[in-house]
Amino acid sequence: MKKVVCLGGGNAMPSAVLSQIKNEKIELCVISAVLDSGGSSGKLRKDFDMIAVGDIRRSLLELSLLENKEIFNYRFEKGNLKGHNLGNLIIASILLKEKNSIDVLNDFFKTKFRVLPATLDRAHLCAELENGEIIKGETNIDIPKHDSKIKKVFLDKEVYIFKEAFEKLLNADAIIIGPGDLYSSLIQILLVSGIKEAIKKSKAKVIYICNLQNKKGETDDFKVHDFEKEIEKYLDKSLDYIIFNNKKRFDLVEFNEYNDLKHIGLDLLKKNEAVHDSKKLVNKLMELII
């Protein structure tokens, strides 16, 4: 069985990739972003000095074999718990209480495959803008209040890869990055010490799935090659494949015309909407993996 590792955060990777690839005959592992700072996750981080749990919750639930698992997405609307997500509270309590918390999490949610944090250390994602301003906190990058473009992103302190995540990357046959917000979801993972080192040591095919649309304040006016260039810069390694949408539309990421095996353009729109057709996407991924 091929060993596949998916790197990402937010809603895009679980819905576009995990929802379909979990049905394939592979050994799958997810390495999740855990340095977010907004919403319920941000409140829990601040109150308990812990990693962010929202993104890992999404992957746990996508791969969970539990019945009625949608209850864990319930969000409290009033009282002291207003804004908090039930799944986030449960994950936070397990992380705080259990010694082997990641094993307990996977057991609790009855995940079909392993879901791991990129790190168990705490740090904040920061961005230096082209105007020289420094922004601290993932949510301030994700929901920008600035007009200047991002020059670079970095962590406010060094954090280290979760040991099992290093081993999974090292032994992978394929590593899939994305889709997801370029800086606030994907590159935050690549900034964790040990992530890019493990990927560079691995013999895995490294596949990047480009976003369908740009995000204001983060990837304004980016084309496919801009996404590719940024991922390769922080990865410090060339990608083996870039999968991108080649359906031309005014609201979608633009692309160059390529004539090589590295760049794979497909009409990836689901029912002509700006969401990935996960079946078509995963079919192409499996062709590359196998």
C-alpha cells in the first residue's frame, strides 16, 4: 500500500482531498496546521497556552468513522461558551489531560487514518509587509486590515515537528500539499522546524494543489506560478507536480500555458462552482501516486 501524507489546514484540504482520498487503498496520514489564532481556537490558545485545535478537528471529523459526528461542529451561541465549538472543547480537554493525547484523539474520534499536529509547540505566525509593517497572529494575516502585499512570513519563535509527523513524512511515497490559504494555512506548516527537512530527506513525490481563487490581502493577483514559487521558496525544494484549475474565468487564479509533465492543468470546478471537484482531483492524484 502506498503511504500518503497530506499537509494542510482550514476547510479546503478536508473537503477537496480527504473526503475522497479516504476511500482509496492507501495508508493515509494528515499533518495539520495548529498555529491559528482566531475564533474558538484562538480563545482556547489564549486561555490555556496550547496549540490551535480547529484545523485538526476538521481533519479528525472528515476521517472519523463515528455516527452523528456532525454534533462536534456545534457552536455555542450564548453564555460563557459563546463562539466555542464543541469539538474544539473536547480536543482541548484531551490535549490538556492525556499524556498520549494524539493517540487518544485518534481513538476518540475513531479515525480511519492518522491525524497528527505539525507541532505541539506554541508560536505565532507573523508577516512582514512590503511597506515594512509587521503583523503578528494568523488571524490578522487571514483576515487582513492592510493594503500592502506580504513580503515574507515567519514564526515568532522556533517550534519543532511532532516526532511521528517527521517519521510519516520521511517514509511517505507521496506528500500532498494543499489546497488551502497559502501563508496562513500551508506555509505556516512549512515553517515548523523539521517539516521541510523531513520532506527533503524523503523519497516521496511532492504534489502541490493550487487554490482556485486568490485571497484578498494574502495572494492578490497571484497566478499559478506565484503560488508555486512561494511554496518552493519555503520548502527549499522543487515540487514534483503542481495541479491547478485550467478553466478560465474572471474570478479564478490565472495560469500560464505549460508544456511539461510537472504542471497538470484540469477543469477542477464542481458543477461550475468555485469549489474543487474532489473526485476528479483525487483520480488525478492517484494516477500520480501509483
